[in-house]
Amino acid sequence: MAINHEAAGRNRLRLEPAGLPVTAITKRHAREVISSGSQMVPPCNKGSDRSGRDFLFAMSSTDLAYELRPPRVEDSEAIVRMHAQSWLDAYPNEAEGISKEHIAKIVYEKMLSPTGVTRRQGYVQAYVDNPDDGTFYRIATAGNKVIGFVVGTKDTQGQSLDALYVDKQVYGTGVAQALFDAFLAWTDPALPISVDVVRYNERAVGFYKKQGFKKIPGSDYTHHSGMPSIKMKREPV
């Protein structure tokens, strides 16, 4: 589900040093929501490539650049770390009854546990082995850090944006837009696109409205994680 792509959040899970296997993260670590000491990624210039090719964007304040490319199996651990952190940043909402502890528990069980990591590696491996099976997968990297990813699927019945996540540190820089544009270039313009979004994730809902999505009337439901969600659709242009 693309249910948290850029939602606001103030707390971050501690990220272990680069190169440490994700399986070394314990359940205690997953539940410990603390301030991050990770370095801020500098802002980057907004851009897109509607041809669907892989491309680079120069950062505006440094010589660094971020790249959009297909994932490799060795990216799996970095992807799952970034995905887990996005949930911790985006989804805790006391007003909706979604606590930090609840999200941290899901993050560990579904993503950071040995089973979760193995599942992600298998998913990436399947894409690498057969990238033309109706699945689109791209990651955004800055140096050796994964700062975002997008996953989509399509068949004769329709198309779905299944996941679009970016690191909180690059909100507003155009990374999410670049990932979406790459996905959109891959889709069939004659078919609608659907996406599921957490209802209270105003940043994400606003982003999808900007891309032409509209809420499907009566589509409110409770995601299996317990978060109230909605379905949105982008009609063919």
C-alpha cells in the first residue's frame, strides 16, 4: 500500500551503522522510538523523466546526487530499514488511537524481524529475476543510502500504486514526485490507477490529489494494521 509516502512525524527509530545486517536489530530496538543522529540529506533539484529511464538529480547545495534505479538484491536491507522508518515517522497518531508502540510492533514483526527481512529479499529477488511480469520497482538513492522507493503493478483490469515512500529528511525536495513520475511513465494511460492511503495522512492525500487522484466514495476501511484508510483513483487522462 502507498499509505505513508510523505506524512509528517517527529520521532525516528535508531538506525544501526551501515553494513550491519538488519537481522541484528532486536525487538527492543524496533520499539525504541528516539531522536536520530543521522545526517540530513541536502535538498535536491526537482525533476522528472517521463520516458521511464533511470536518471540522476543534482543536489542543489552539494556535489551529491540522487539516483532512481531498479533495486538489486543487496539493496533489500536498506530498503526495509527505510520502509520501517517511514512507518514510524508517518503513522503514530494518538487522536486516531494509533500509538507509537503499536506501529513499532508492526514494524518489527512485518519488516525488521528475520522473517520480515527474508520476505523482502524474496520480493526483490523475484523482481530482479523477472522485471517484466507486470511489476514496476524503483528506488531512490543518495550515495549509499536508500531515500525512497516506489512499487506498482498492472494487468488487463487496471493498475495500482502499491507503495511510495520517501525518507522524512527529503520531504519537499521532489524525490517523491520523481518516483511517481517514473511509475506513471510505465503505466498504461488508457487504464485507471488506484492507491490506498491512510485517511489521516494529510500530506500523502494532498500529494495524490495533486497527481489527479480522487477519493472513491464509500471506500473508507480499516487496514489490517488498524489504521483508518481510504481508496483513491486516478482516471485515464
